[in-house]
Amino acid sequence: MDTPLDRDQFPVCRQWAYLDNAAIGPIPLSAVEAMGHHTMELATCGGLTFDDHQVSIERIRAAAARMMGVPATDVAFVKNTTEGLGFIANGLQWAPGDRVVVPALEFPSATFPWSTLQDRGVSVSFVHPRGPGRTLPVSAFAEVMDAGPAPKLVATSWVQFGRGWRTDLAELAEVCRERGSLLCVDAIQGLGVVPARFEEWGVDFAAADGHKWLLGPAGSGVLYVRRSHLGLLRPLEPGWHSVRNPQAWDELTFDPDDTARRLEGGMLNAVGILGMGASLTMFENASVAAVWEHVHRLCEHAVARLREAGATVLSSRSHEGRSGILTFRVGGVAPEAAVTALKEAGVACSARGGGLRVSPHGYNNEEDIDRLVRAVAILRHKGQHR
């Protein structure tokens, strides 16, 4: 089976059926080489190549913007998703009585930035997922939004980390616009596997970092701020990198005033950004659309084989809600114990969403799925005969 991402670029495949990209994705050899080259330049040249690296960083900013479907001027580099969401939560002006709407059962980092606003008089209302697939139709958001004052902001994951429900961001953005609410998206479980068009869809803010589906190093991430909303944010870490004249200690003029770079305070994580840039180049050469179709086929293959093996699929695989995450349960076996047993069989996955979560990517193939299913069948047999 051909894979859209070159399998030879991923040494992890030599030992593992690595199906845990929703946790930490392995970096390709091209990213290793890019980071190694940069660190060697620092060792041999110090800061003499700084200007060249800045040119490369701007090229990577443009590549990240294309990945998100937004202008490069609207993208800032952050160290991770949590920092990006924090820049929004703490940069907006809040007043007592303001309201935020957030799905329940989010990853903690997607909830905590908003919960901490409660001591400023901001209330947080939760949208509860529905059914075994923990689906979050846009109508569920609308019901909670209309059950009180119009929220100042709706914050949601694009793809839920536990069972993989993918929210229709275009539809949700329209609901938010009708009510005068902003839309902030944690995009980490979708960016790199699902084609994105955040600007076209009407998303106001979005953050993701590189260590999952983007197959980049930890400590490198991106934040999208719709340009018309940049003035709503108070920069939390202003520094020499965010101003027009870095030499003028007494002049705080952002450079340029209308780009998201004003949110970047000091020295960027150049080695991480360059590593992420190599991965972004790999995605552009393959196309995220091709990766998305490939991952969909692998997930459908996994659903059919796992059900044959007696596993219970928990994730919704509806067309509008499917993602690269597939969560299932093996009867008679606790998820954490199953993860350990599968690891011993050379299969990497996570215990999430009340079951086993697998998340194949563009370098995985059907043999990885079949290896998973064989291990699950053995595990289920042992569970039935305890």
C-alpha cells in the first residue's frame, strides 16, 4: 500500500505499528536534519547566520499559514497550543457578566484558560457531548448559547481528543456571528491531517503546536488571529521582537501594527520552528488532502477489522464528524492494561475517551492496522478466559 508520506522518513516504523499520532507524532528524518544543521551552525558560527535564519522562519510562517488557510500576516509562532489559547483568554478585555461557552470533556488545556476567568466575573457554560460517540453537533452549541446572555466567545477543539468528533467550524462560526460571539479553536488534533480553511470558515482565533499531527518537535506552535480582531488583544509578552524599533527602549510601537508578530516577544525557538518547517514542506509535497483520504481509508479498514475481532467502536464515523482518531473498547480488558499489552506486541496507542485510541497518519499502512487487530484479537481472547 502506497503512503502519501514517505514511510522511509520515519524510523519509528522499523519497530512499531505507531498509531499514536494524536499523542506525540514521530518527526521525520528531514526535520531531524534541519534541526541538526541549525544547531551545528550555532556551534560553528554563533549568531552570524541569524539573518539567514530569520528569512527561513518567515518562509515557514507562510507555509504554516497555507496549512491553516489564512494570511501569513495573521500567524504568530508560539511554543504550544496552551500558550496560544492563553494569549487569547488573557489578552481579551473581559467584564463581569461576560460568558464563555466550552464543550465538556475537553482536554484540560482547552478548558483551563477559560475557567481561570471566573474570578473576573466571567461565567463558563458547558456543552455536553451526546451519545456513545460523544458527538457535538452545532445545534448543541446553539442551545447552550441561547440558554443565557449571548457569549462573548465560544472555545472548542476542532477535533475532540477522546473519541475524535470533528466540529463543523464553518457552521459553528455562522452561529457565532449571528449572536455576536467570537470563535476560538484548539486545532491541534486536526491540523496536519484534515484540510483547513480557517479564514474562509470564519474562525477568529486558532492555535496548534507541532508535536502531534504536524509531525514536528515539541515547543513549536502557531497561533492564528484574524487581522480585524488583532486590536482586541492586549499583547501579554511584548519585547524587542514585537516592536517596530527594537533599539528604542522608551517607544512601544508594534512592528508592524497590523500583524500577529506583535504577539512574539523575544527570541523564537528557531531550532523547533525549522524542524516544524521541514515537516510542513513534506506535507505540502504530499498535500494534506491526500493524507486525509489515506487516513480515512485506514480508519475505515480498522473499524471493519476491529468489529470482526469483537471490539466495540466508540467513535462516530459519520461523514461530518469523522477524524483521524478512532477509539474502541476491548471487552473484559481495562484500557490502560490494553495499552501495555499492545505495546508489548509492538503497537503504540493511548487510553483515552474510555477506551483505546488509535490515530494513524499518512506514513502508516494497512499492515500497521492488521498488526493492531491481531494483537487486539489475542487480548480479547485472554480477557474472555480469565
